[in-house]
Amino acid sequence: MNAAHADIAAFDWSGTPLGARAAWPAALEAVFGMMLATPVAMCATWGPEQTLLYNAAYVPFLGRRHPDALGRPLPDVWSEIWDDIGPLVARVMAGEAVSFTDLPLVMTRSGYEEETWWSFAYSPLRDNGHIAGLLNIATETTAGVIAARERDAAQTQLITRNIALEQEIVARREAASRLATVIEHLPVGICLFDMAGQAILNNPVFRTFVPDFSPAHGLQRAWEHWRGVDAQGRLLAPDDYPSARALRGELVTPGDEFLRRAADGGETWVAVSAVPLIDSAGTQAGIILVFDDIDQRKRILLDLERQVAERAQDRNALWTLSSDIMLRCTFDGVITATNPAWSSVLGWREHELVGSNLFDLIHPDDIAHTIAGARELSEGIGHQRFDNRYRHRDGSYRWISWSTRAHDAMINAVGRDITRDQEQLAELEAMQNALRQSQKMEAVGQLTGGLAHDFNNLLAGISGALQLMQMRMQQGRYNEFERYIATALGASKRAAALTHRLLAFSRQQTLMPKPTNVNRLVTDMQELVQRTVGPAVRIEVVCVADAWPALVDASQLENALLNLCINARDAMPDGGAITVETANKWIDERVARQQNMAEGQYLALSVSDTGVGMAPDVVARAFEPFFTTKPIGQGTGLGLSMIYGFAQQSGGQVRIYSEVGQGTTVSIYLPRHYGAGATELEPDVAAPTALTQSGQVATVLVVDDEPTVRMLVIDILQDLGFGWIEAADSATGLKMLQSDARIDLLVTDVGLPGGMNGRQMADAGRAVRPGLQVLFITGYAENAVLNNGYLDPGMAVLTKPFSMEAMAARIRSMAEAGAVEAVGSSAGSRHPR
């Protein structure tokens, strides 16, 4: 304190707003002198800056702020509590004397915040009648406030504890009363014993277990007529009874089971638990025995154990006697148990299997399938049936059909030998194939008879016309040649139409699909259909205005439409109406599944009649080859089959809707075409005219194993003025293609000798002559060869028999196109075109 007093008294005030002490006003000097002389903590402020002055007794309040606080503005010194004392200072500077007792302030005096309490007395300081500052007489009351609080807290705690003790006494009395009530009404027997084994308290249920028991009786009397067993079913000695163990301080719960024999001979199962009673001093004061009637549960459990034992015995018998093989294995195939049937089914004994891996016995082709099945089992997915092959001890393989389920991270499986079933299934499939082949041969036989008759008639017409032409030539009569030629050509065209129908029936005709306006096709066909069905049947055409185009062979679609109209007419012997309709159809996923067709957009061409209709069984067989309901001689049964084959090959579908007595609708669904617009139908080839030579130089390679066909093609080439090279087989033709000879067009049969077919030879030729023009001529349009009826760019096909005019026109256009391309490409090509 003396050092602080000396520091304050000697402080140089010249550097503060107050200036040197010698120049201070008398009022300020008087206040400061009084402060230095008094032992009471005081501070004062002076001037507009509220410069702080204080005495040595005030220093402890400042803590670390001293001596830096001397001569500093009061707001800076007490910045952390200025929000609290600033309004007080303002009131004093306004002339009001302010005082507080035990004012709480949070101050930072020693480098940390602390909660303090103060009593203040603020008075204004005047100089010549004006308020120039303030005087603060401060007393810190922190210690007194804290002491008062602690005293109040202790008093409150004491009162609270007294109240709690009183409440505890009441509660214990009430708890004892409730406990006695609860014990009295518990559904289990309760008896309290002291450490001497004397009964203190028991309830009615306990007395039912020990009817002649009284409080004067001891523990020994309580256990008369009782026989106890431990958890393993062993008899208990008296020293191991729950009461004896509890008296030794053990907690016996859950209790041991006792069988009590009553005076009438009846027996009851009771579970007895025992709990040591510990007093407040931590000393054992007695025990509680709890008796619980478990007779019903125990007898049910004993019955279940008996049933489980019997079932286990049955399972063991099943495991041993079953003719099906059984096993347990891990998910990675390690065998842990097998039954004796393995020996009789696969020849393996248990000691050879346990510890080995199941996958070592599985057929190599079935391992991936079996691994996938094991993975499913590990994911909790069982199998009602899972077939694979296992190696017999003799090296052969047996088919085993398994039922499997996973349990406790193991696979449990039961398998049955189905090798004979598989062999019988294979034999049945072979028999079915043989039956189908037999039916096919029968159908071919029926077809052959009809074809022989039809072709004999056609050949008779052709042969007769040629023979008459020969006779007239010998007679020099040439004026009738045109009639005989027309007869032969007509017969040949009918023969071609017959082969086309057969190819459609086999779904192997080569289609010439083009974007087609089906509305225009139907409109153009209306007059022909009307003439064909006769005046008794009315034809109505209903076309949707914005029908989608379809990519389809227009001529085949015309034939299909005509055949459907003829069938409709035959279904109306007394006349009626045929409606030909087009419509745009959206086929969604559900309908597509029902109709066995792809989802998407279709143009539907439908033919409806008002005829006799068809029963469901007839509809089901309508597309079968040779199936017909018409009288013998009036139908071949190929019409609808041909239409079905055409629709399937065009990427579409045919469906029949019919009701007996109401009529029939047959709808052809053709996929919508999204490419270029539909083209108009090409007109028929004009009557035979003399061939004119082409002005273009071109060379054509002709490959056909039939000399007559080569001769006819070469004659056409000579008339067109084209050069030619011929070959009789694919090997010779390929050598020509791989040579340096000029070739602008390849005309080839599809079926060729020489190790390759026509398509393979053409593809090999195009490898060295890219863009080579290729014309296929064939009497049987092999789908596999011609890419399912569709050809690559620069390729075309003519089906035998063909007209010479059609052949000449096609050769001229393709040869000239090949020759023009050769002019632009031969300069940079190793092989001339």
C-alpha cells in the first residue's frame, strides 16, 4: 500500500489532460489531497475526458490495470463494465448523487473475468459552481456477498434435507405397507427368513406350496417333500438348495426347479429363486425365497423335448434309410456330412467325401451354374429344384436334382438321381423329332402328289405348244407361232406362280420390300377384288386418312389381300359384305405379349366378312399347312399359311378374330416405315419387244451350273451388245473375279457346285472388287444365303422362271451402272471392273 501511495503521489500528471499538478484548480487539488490522505478506497474523474484519479486503497480494485490507469479516461479503464456504470456516471455528471449497495459487476482485474459485488457512492465535483467531475467512494462487498450466499445455500440445503428425511420416512412407511400388500397379492410364493432361518413374512401363495407352514417353522420344515434338480437335471443336495446358497450370500436367479410331492400323491413343478437381504449398513440380514408354479410350462417343455427326440430319431432314420442322397456343405463346397445313399447312387463312401470339395465331383460344364446356385443360397435364396451332374466312382456322370436351403452358414441339400429321366426325355425328344420328320415327309408326300398333277398339266401345255411349233415349222406354217408361244408363256407363268405360293408357304420367298402406300394399293385392287368375288358380295373399302407407309413387297401384299377376300367370299355362300380396312395401330408391351409380336407402331390391313365365322378350335389351326374346312377339291390349306409366312418374313404378324354366326376379321400387321416416302406400284412388264443394244461397253460374268440358263443369259448379252465370260461352278467364277479381267456385272445362281454358294462367291469377289454389281438368279430363294430375303446395296435377285424382257432390263441397268462406276475407279484399282 505504501509503495502504491508513493507511486500515486509522485505521478507526473503533465502528460495527461489534467496537466501538471501545480496548475490544477484548487477544487481538484483539494479532492486529490483528501483522497491521498484517507484509507478509504476512492477514485475521481475530472474534466471532459473524465480523467481518472485514485488513491492507494483503490489499487486492489484495479488489479493489473494499475499504474496504467492513472490519468486515463474512465471509459477506457472500465471498458468491460462501461455498459453498466456509464449510465450512472451520466446521472452524476448531471448533478445527481447516486449510490448502490452490492452492485454485481463482471470485471477483468487479473487477466481473467470474475464476478464481483460493489457498494458505490457517486457525488458530483464542482469547480466555480460547475460540475467538473465526480467522486466515487467504493467498497468491494464481494467476500460478504459470497459468504451470505453460502450461508443461505447451506441453510436452504439443511431445510431441504430435513424435508427429504421426513418424506423418506413417510415413503418408507408407505413402501413397507405397499410391499406387504404387494407380497400378499403376488402370484408367486414369497417368504422372508432371517439369518437364523426363521420365517419373518410370507404370503398366501407360499402357504399353498407349504400348507402346514407357520412363522415359527424354520427353513428345514419348508423343504420337506421337495426334490430339486439343477439346470443339467441332476439332483440337488440340501447344501445346494437356493436358501442355503442365499444364506451364503449368493444370488440364485433364475431359480432351480423342484418337484413337490403333495400329501395326496400329486406332483407339481416349482421354480425356486433366492435373494440375499442386505441392510443399510451393508450387512446381510436375511433372504427372500420366491416360489413360482411352472408345472404347466415344464410339462409342455418335457413333452416338446420328447417330441424333438422322437423327430430327431425319425430324421436320423430318414438320413440313414433314404434312397435320396443328402449332404451338408459350406458355401465354397467343403462337404461336412453325407448319408449312406451316396454309396448306392454315386459309389462314394462317407469317409471319402467328408472334408473333400463338392466341386471336384461336378461335371465341368455345370461348375459355373453350380457356383451361381451357391451364391444364391448364400443370399438366402433356396432352390426347389437344381439340376447338375456328378461323377460316379466308376467315372461316369449322373444327373442329380437337388432341393436346397441354407441354414447356419451351411448348405443343406437332398438330391435324387434323375439320370434315367433325362435319358427318357432325350429319347422322347428324339421320338418327337422323328414324328415331326414323319409328319413333314407325309406333308411333302401330299404336296408332291398335288404338284405332280399341276406341273404335269403345265408341262403338257408347254410341251404341246413347242411340239406344235416344231410341226408347223416343218409344214412352213409360221402364222400360228404367236398363239403357241402365248400358250407356252402362260403355262410357264402359272408354274412360276405355283412355286411362289410354295415358297411363301415355307416362308422362304425372296421379298422385294419397298416403302408402300397401302391405301393406294387397296384402292387400286378394289375393282379386281370385286370382279373376283362376284356380284353377290359387296366390297367396302375404309382407309384411314393418314395411313403410315409400310416397307413391304407390294405384289405379295396384293396376293395376300386377294386370297383373304376369296376366303371371305367362300365363307358367305349366300352372299354378304367384305370390308377392307386400313388403320394405324400402336401396340404396347402388354398387347405385344398377348399377340406374340414386337412392341411398336404398325399399319394394319384387315379383311372382315359377314360369313359363318370360325369356332375357337378352327381359329387355333387356321395357319397350319394343309388345314382346311372346305370340301375335298375346293381348298389346299396353303392360303392362310402363305399369308402367315409372308407377314412373318416382313417383320409383322397375322391375327384372326372370329365368332360363329357373326363373321371373321383377319388383320395383317405390318411395321411402320420411317424412311423415305412410299412409292407407287410398278406396272407390269410390257409385251415382248425386240432388244436394243446398249450404247455402253460392259462385260458380264455369268456363273450357273445349268448350261441352258447360261445359254439364254449369253444370248441376251449378245443382243444387248455386252461382252461376257461364263463359268459353271463357284471355284471357276471366283478365279475370274480375282483375275485382272474386266467385269462390270456378276450374274450368278445361288446354289452352285464348287465349294461355295453364289452369295459366298459374290462376297469374296467384292473383297477385291468393291461395289461390284451382283444379280442373283435362283429357282429357290435361300434365306440364309440372301440374308433373310434382304440384299446389300448393288445386289438384286430374279427368281426363276423369269421373262427375257425382265432379265434384259435388269442386266442392262446394272451392267451400265457398273460400267459407269468402273470409268471413275479403274485408274486407281488393281483389278479392272
